[in-house]
Amino acid sequence: MSRKGQVTLFVILGIIILLVVGIFVYINNRVVEGEPPVDPSISSSYDARLDAVALSIERCLGFLARDFLEDAGVTGGFYGLDSRLYRYDLYPEYTNNAVELFPGSGLVVPYWFSINSPPDCVDCAYQVNHPVLEGDFPGAISYDLERYVEDNIVGCVDDFSAYDDVYDITYGVPSARVNFYEDATSIGLLWDLEARVHGSDLTLSAASFVEDMDLRMKKMYDLALDVLYQVVISRNALDEFTRSVSDVMGMGQDPSVPPRAGGVSYERGAPHIWRVSEAKESIREAVSDNIMYVQVLGSREHFIMLDDDDLFRQNFYSGFLHSLFTDSDYLGDTSIRFSYWPDWPFYLDVNPSMGDIVMPSTYAVRVPLLSFSITNYDFSYDIAHPVLITLEDASAFGGDGYVFQFAVESNIRSSNLYSAEPLDIDVPEQDEFVSGFTDPLQRTIPVEIEVVELGSYERLNNISVSYTCIDQTIIVGRTEARNQRVYLESYMPPCIDGYFEIMSDEYYSDETVESVVSGEDNSFVIEAFKETEIDFDVRKRHVARSTGEEVEGIQEYEWHFNPAFLSVLPDEEIFILFTRVADGQPTDFVRAVELERGVSSGTVSLIPGEYDLMIISMLHLDEELVLEDEVLCVNDECHTIEGAVFNDTIMAGYLLLDDSTSGRANITRYDLSQDRMTMYYTGFRLGEVEITRHLEVFGALVEASEDQRTLLLPLFE
């Protein structure tokens, strides 16, 4: 080749190289353009030649965010729930603080609102517990979603293994940012990536990625709060529904349900007798069948019951329609359903009653030539049951739809509505709900917390700590080993007389009342208890029947406590409930033991403290127990007290040690170090119950809890 030709070739190659370099510089410095990002704080920024990689990342952002939000939507906005931390299948049912959607599934929805008090409470303790939508702390939906994306993004893209033949990709630590907007949800990711092209020195870079989803999560959450505060709390709507259903059942709709206001009756025959167990099943079924009629006006698919032929029925169901002051456009796009399933817990007690037997108060009146009874048929109900509230936006996720649901507890005590004071609802903006104590901007006071094991005083690691101020709870953080110490260091909002609690599978604590005050020494120590398993025996003391005097020809009977023991019968089933009490109030530490028929020993795990102790034994009858009619004659006037037939079960024993009887049982650390615990309850011989009047034995069993306290306290040895 001539020198002139070589020069020409070099010039051409040089021009080509300059063009390639120029194009590379232009492309390498170009930010991917398109629709303006929803999140102004993060925009997609990556080399255009990494389109495929970026597409994989952004698809994963959408997949992970949707996966998280769909799972959290099923469980009331709480993600990754440990069902062991919640009560959802305990007896009595009012002690629960969550509902299990399907028996045995472990899929638990915590109550957003409940009454954390026994049925006879006066100053009932209300609990409002719902997650915050946006906040920079564990438990806030945005915070947990961001951590979920950060923890799973590498696995989602399979560590970029699909690009191993093209690039060597290295990356830094991902940092996710989520924003909930009126009409969309945006998930952004700050993630420094470098992709070195195989066989060259070319390195491509990326810094951030954004994925927008057609999910109106903020509006969904706001609407859920509107339903909670305006319908459930302010109007007592679900409590009123439960009371209305039970009232209608007792007004003659179902003969197994005693009337709440049956009035006074003048009768010559024996009074009617009901059973709590039968009333419970009837009301439970009626609540399940009718709760679908609780509706929010203007929501999608709501309907109005019209029945011109039955105005009572129409008015009854019209009382379950509720208006909502909220975003009417979004309300019209969202269906709202209230549900209760018959296999969920349902607590019912009828007062007055004697165990499972419900009898009215009756007074005999005797005048010349006439004898009759005055019977008062007024009863009151204690009822508690969960209600699941489901919101569904069918347009979300391209028409696939999105479901957000939460649970609340419906409560009536002594047939009264026990909900929080009516709220002045002004349709607050979202930031008003999260402002104040739970607002992360209020965390300005440095605190240091140690959690120590009672007895050993060992500092405990990896223990989560919460703090409650009035009715709002925050997660403070988790203890960890730092600087040769085990402690929690964090920032908290100011509060006077709030209380700390720990959250652990293994340890428990009482409410530790402390104030967090600026300028003070905010160092705190929380004592933790560990459960101790102890073996126990249950023994039955005899409440015996004796024959008293005859009054006007009528034989009287008495029941007296006999210290002798009775054997546990082969078909007798014993249920034991321990409820730990602190500062005079029941705590979340509840242990229930159900023994198999004929068994009178077992094991239970307890921590030191004061306990309400309840023991109930039920005898499964192998043949009917028939109580014969009894004829009572006074002055030649005779009346018949009708008998009764028990063909399933009958209460055979009882014990109640609590503040309403003779006092609670105090169980110490020394007690739990013993080999065995013996518990006692009162019972009777089945053969001593022959007529209806002998059912007074149920009242005698209850009275023994108070009169014979010293002989019925647990014994440790």
C-alpha cells in the first residue's frame, strides 16, 4: 500500500474513532427521559445502554411493593406479624386482641379498636391500635415497605445473573423511598451500580430507579381511618348493631334467647328457664347472618333494604346504614364490607344466671283463694366479638383490585354501649392523624434503655421496646450489644407518665411507668420475666346438699361446703384460665389450659405475679339427666314447678378467684421454683340434683369461691 493510501486510512479511522467517542460521551452523560417522575426527590438515572437492567430493577420494585402491600393489606397494615404475640382463640373470648381469619391458619388480623377490660369494668380501658401510613420508624407502613424492598431487591433481580455474559456488575447499598400520593403510589430506589462490559474497558453506571403503581394507597388508608373513627368509634355502630340483633332475638324471634326487657309477669305456673349456651349460638348465628346489612352509604355496591309489606323489618335494617364524611369520589369506587363468621370467637354472658342456667327472679304471692308468682323477665347481656372491615378498590393494579382490611371488637356490657367518647369529626387531613406523639419529628429527646432479667439481672439482647403515651404507642427500638454493653439508644417524644413494655417471644414485662422529659436523665431500666413451666394437679372439693326444715309444708334444701374431695369423673372436662393482673388491670399475659376428659393434671407456663384464676369443669352426660316435676302445695293450693332435661353437658365444678370475689391468687418466683402446684375447685355429686330447685347448687359453687378462699387457693410444694 502506498504511503498516501496509509495516511488516508489513518485519517478515516481517526474520524470514526472521534465519532464513536463523541457518541459514547453523549450517551454516557444522558439521563433517561420520559414521563416526569411522580416522586420529585428521586428520578430514574442510568446509562441508556442499561435499559434492560433498569427495566429488571423497576419491575422488581413494583413486584416487591405490590407483594408487601397486598400481604399487609390482609393483616390490617401490619406486615410480618408473629401470631404468637396476639390472642385470638382464648376463653373467655373478650380477652382476645385479634382475630384468626381461618381456624388453624395462623393468619391473624389485630384489632384496630377494642376494650381491654373485663365485662364488669367501670372505667373501661379502650385500645386504639392502627399502623401509621408514613413515618421513619418500625411499624409505619412506609418504613417497613422501604426496608422490605431494600432487603429483597438483590434476590429479586437474582443478583443480575441474567447479565453475566455481558457485564460484571457491582453495586452499593440500596436505599428505598416510598411516596403515597392521592392517585398513585411511587417506589424509588437510590442504588449505585457499575456495569463493566466484558472484553473492554467500558463501564456503564446507574444511580436511581423509580416505579409508579396505580394504587391509591393513601386514599385507601384515609378511608379506613374514616370508617374507624366516624362509624365504629364515634357512632358505636357495631355495638348498636349487636345490641339490636340480640334485642330482636329476645323479643320472640327465638325462644332460646332471654328477653332484655321482658317486663313483669304474673303467673300461676313455673317460670321459663333458658340456657346461656343455647342463647349464645342463636345470637352468634343471627349476628353472622345480618352483619352484611351494616353498610356505608355511597360506597360501591351498597344497597338499601326496602320492604313495604314489613315496615318493622325495613326500619330495622335501615338503622344499619351509615353516612361518611369523606372523599365521595373515592368512596364511590370502593366497596366496604362488614363481616363476622360463626367459627370466630363469640363471648356471651347473661345476667343474672347460674352457670349455664338462666332463670328470672320470682316472688310468690299468697292471698286468700289465690296464689300466684310475680316474675321479672329482665336480663342484661355482655357480648364481645370481632368484626372484619374490608375495603376493596377494584380498579387498582390494572383491574386486579386491592383489598385492605382491619378488625375491631364489638362490645356491649350489661346491655350498654361501651365505646370511646364521641369524637368531633372534622375530616382531618392525613397529617393530623400522624402528628403529635407518633410523629417522627417529635422524637427529639435522647434516651437509653436497658432490659434486665428479673432475678439474674442479666442485660437482655435483641428485645424490642414500645412506649405508650395516653392511647398512642410507638416502637422505641431494639436492645443490642454495643461498646461492651447491651442497651437501646434512641430518640423519643416528650411524655408525662407514659409506660414502657417489651415485645418478645420469650420474655414479658409489666407496664413500666416513666416520663420522658427534655433536660432530664432519660435512662430507664425495664425488668423482664421469663416463663416457668410447672406441673399441676386439680382437685375437687364437695359442695353437698342437705335437707332443711319444712316451711308451710314445703321442703327446703341447703348446700354447704364439705372439705372432703370428690373424684374427677371419666367424662368430666376441666378448663383453667390464668389472667395476670398488674396495677389492678388485666394484662396481655393469659394462659388457658384445657384438660382431656377424666384428666386432672397437666403443665402450665407462668411468670410471677397476681392472677385472676378461673376453673370450670363440664360433665359430658352419657345419658339424659332428667329433673322431675315438683308439686308444691300451700293451704290446699298446689303448683307445679316444671322439670328440665339435660342431654349434652352440665357444669360440674367451678372456681373464681378475682377482685370481685375473695381476691386474686398471688404466685411468686419461689412458688414457681417448686415441683408441683395443686389447684382446687368446688363440685357436687350428680345424684344430688333431682329436681329443678336443686339447680341452686350452681350458685353455691360460686359462693364458695368467696367463703372458702383459704381452702381453695393454689398450693405449691
